[in-house]
Amino acid sequence: YVHELCHAYTNRIVDAHKDVLEPPANRIYPAVARRMQRMAYANGLTMMYESVVRACVVRFILDRQGKDAARKEAEAQASAGFVWVPGLAELLGTYEKDRATYPTFESFVPEIARFFDEKAVAMADDIARKEKEAAEKAPHLLGMTPENGAVDVDPALDAMILRFDQPMRDQSWSFVASKENLPEFVGQPSFDATRKILTVKVKLRPGATYRFNLNSDRFKGFTSAEGFALAPVSVTFTVRK
């Protein structure tokens, strides 16, 4: 609710100062375009709308719920791809404390523009470098049982098996979906001795279609032993009636 309410106030301010806010946003955007587009943020200006709002939400949580809650929210935003939001939220604290110098939010826009020019662009360059490294070293799903996309899975099948190309971090996984779209797990998943094969005991419903992701932009439990996350994989299969 707070997020959407902020948009009603801050979007028009961003629009009124596109001359100083849009150029750094457009310099940053290519480095994070893939992640932004997954969230339907198609350009630098839209990303700027979201950045300002998300930083405001962190400040709101700080005021209402305290430092720990605000820190967790800031970390969540950084994990979602907005790595500059924690710094921007901290900067907004200057606005809050010095209303004599900055009587309106709009009067603080030059500081926001300076922040993006001096810090956020460098952060985005760092993101691009790290994502290139991660893409080169990330684990890959070699295959699974049942096969991804299968439409006639035996309802008696009692285990999903995931096969990776390199050792994975033990006791770490992210099956991302609503409960009804996941098979019923029986006990805890477990890796074999090589940590390349994960066995997930399941109970399948005849006629059910399951749809879930292995990892997401926010949840990255499937991670290699070296600390690189599996790129999100969409999985779907249908059980025979």
C-alpha cells in the first residue's frame, strides 16, 4: 500500500526533473536490464520511479518498525536488483533531518541526481562485471526426473531427481511456487556424495500439473559450492490420471 501511494507523489517529481534524473538512469539500465525487464520495468525512467519509491518505503519501515526491519527491506531490494536503494534510502535521511535546507522533496532532487551520477552508475558497472563472472561460473541443470515438460508422468513416481554439472551447496535449495503448484514433498531433499544429484521424495496427485521455478531473482538457494547461483529454471510436468 505504501509503495503504490508513494508512486502518486514521486513519479510526477521524477517526471518534472527528467533532465537530471533520466540520463544517469539510462546509463545504469543496460547493466541491469535483464532483471528489470523480468519485473516489467522496460526503461531507465521506469527504473528511476521504482528506485525512489523503494527507498521511500525503506524510510517508512525505519520510522514505523525500526532499524532491523528497515535493514532487511533494504537488503531485499538490493537482492532484487536495486543495489543502490540502500544508499539512496540512507541519503533520504539527510532530507528528513534538514528540512530548512530542503523544504520540499522536490528541492532535494539535485542530491538524488548527484547520488545516481556519482555512485549508482559505478554500482551498475560492478553489477555488470559480477553478472558476467556469475554467468561464466554458474551451475547448470543437466536434466531431471521426471523430464521437464513431461505430460504423462507415472503417478507412482516417488522421487524427483535433479542433476547438476558441478557440486552444489549442501542443504540449500529454492523451489519457488505457490503450494498448490508444487508436488507434496516427503521429508527433506538430499544431495548424493558428489552433491551433483539432488533427490526429492514426493507424492504426486494423478492428473495434476505442477509448475515451479528452481531459484528466482530473489531466492537463490540452488547455489554451487563456489557460491554461484543457478540461473532461474522454469519447471512444469503433468501427472497421468
